[in-house]
Amino acid sequence: MKLKQLEGLLGDLQQFSNPKVELEQYPTGPHIASRMLFTAENSYGDITDKVVADFGCGCGTLSAAAALLDAACVIGFDIDPQSLETATLNAEELEVEIDFVQCDVTKLELKGQVVGTVVMNPPFGTRKKGADMEFLSAAMKVASQAVYSLHKTSTREHIKRAALRDFNAKSAEVICELRYDLPKLYKFHKRKEVDIAVDLWRFEPRQN
Amino acid sequence: MRLIVHNMLTCNIKGVINKFPLRIEAEKVIKKEVDFNPDFLRHMLAKIEWKALVDGARSMGYTELPDHAPALESDEPFLRKFHHALLELNLEEGSLVCQESGRKFPVEKRVPNMLLHEDEV
């Protein structure tokens, strides 16, 4: 599948109808989602024929991208039942198979080495301090092969240090810097649109 | 919920030691065909908890899996059964039960709800 085609399909997905600010629910736009998963597969072979988990899947954009790139199995994890309903509808629309689990990803304990790759657009920690680090920690415990994650560029040094020192990372690389367009989603947003510099990270866990 | 997912879910209630596997109480099971990928299945064989898969499949009405995975894993009839159990059976409605605490995690519209109550964390 070509990048443009992937981006087009992801652009048709339904997004949050009533986003919950305390969960930092923001849609992962098709531009970022398509590039993130396309790179994961074409540069690193981490998606096709692999078991891929999407942590904090929301409406399932990253999960859908993984499925469209022929992951062998895609599992979306999220705490919010409404988002999971939308994600289920999105999977049906695209005619792809995605399993969903309702849970608190930061308290999840998964057994075994079945999950190869974790992809995620985690909360940045603007509502619940440290949420970004909790998601990263959880992902590093679950992935046997690689973790792809988006974090604010302003946290780059902090993330690198934590990943290598505390979260069992063999490597922690910023693959590219992206601009995350956040539309005015919540009443307290003053500007019509805001543009945040984010890093796309790839982490490799040490073999457990 | 498919059995590939069940094979990784545990009960994370504080103090529970015997967290895995969760026993399945099936109310509604659906079967959905999925493309057969033998290389992927061979790769999964080493990673799957076999007994949990066999017991899970039985709870969902599928009894064709052998008690142990055969030594000759390239045997296609076996891989077809493994494929069916792992990826084509889907629990639409039911519960996942913690063997130690008895706590039931509901499965509704194929989605297991693993959220803990405040006193369980």
C-alpha cells in the first residue's frame, strides 16, 4: 500500500464525538499516523506479519494503520468505552480485524512475549502529570521487538534518559520530528489551531 | 476477544498471585474467517501458553486442539486447527474469571473490560 493511499483511508475514520479533556483525547491525524506506521514497516519491518498493540488507541487510528499494513494481529487498548465503540465501528468500516481491550494501560499486566511491536500516541502529561512516562514504561514491558511513540520535542532529553536508564531500553532514537496540528477541540483552547513540535521515537527493549 | 488476546490477559488485582490464565465463561461465540498465515503461526507456537489456549478453546466450544503441540509443527492439519482456535473464535459476550479471587471481568461486544475498582488497585 502506498503512503498516500494509507493517509487517505485514515482520513475517513470517525474521531472523538465528545473528547474528554482529562484523558487528553486528541485524534492522531492521518498525516502523522500514516507516516509513523509506514516508517515502522518500511524502515524497520516492525508491522507486517507482527502482533501489534496500540496503547491508548482512542478511536483506533494507529490500530487501523497497522491493520492496513498487514499486521498479523492488532490489539487496541483504551480506558474509554465510547472511544472503543468508535474504534470498533472504524475497524468495521475498513473491513479489518482489530481486537480491543478496555483497561488502564498503566496498570495492565500482560503475560508472555506475544506482542512484538507497541505503537502509541500517549497523553503528553498535561492533565495527569507523568502520564507520558507511565505509558512509555508500560509499553517497554510489553513489546518484545519495538516501541513507536510520540512525545513533545521539549521533553526529548528527559525521555531518552528515562528510557535507557529506567525502562530497559537497548536503544532510544528520534526517527523524525513532526508538527502535530491540534485543532480547537476544547472550550478552553483560545487559538483556532495550534502546532506542537513532537518527536517520533523508536525504542528497542532489551531481551527479557 | 480472540484467544490470542486471552493468552496474554492476567488478573492484576492487588495481592492475587495466580493471575493467569483467566477462565472463560462463554455466552456468545462467533466464528470469523481470517487468512491462514503458516509462517506467523509457527512463530507464535513458541510464544503461546498452550494449556491456556486448549482450555480457552474448549470453553468456547472448540475441542479439536491436541493436549500438547506436536513435535512436527509444520504439519498443516495441526496448523489449521491452531489457526482456527487462536484467530477465528471470537468471544462476543461472556466473562473472564480470575481463578484465585473469582472476580469476573465482563466481555461485551467482543471487548473485555479489565478496569479495576478502586479497592482492587
